[in-house]
Amino acid sequence: MSRYHFIDAHRADYPVRRLCQVLLVTPSRYYAWCQGQ
């Protein structure tokens, strides 16, 4: 499971910003990944 998939799976339970901090991903990179899905 990629970091982006993990964030996507847990974003209902935790803030995306916090998940990104923990996983060392920028929120903008995560949202860009979401747009490409």
C-alpha cells in the first residue's frame, strides 16, 4: 500500500494534514495524486 493509498483510506478518521506530516508527504502532493486517480 502506498502512502497515498494509506492517507486516502484513513482520511475519514484523521486530518489529511496530520497524516501527511506523519508519512512525510506534502498535502499538495497528496491532492495532486487524488486528481490523477
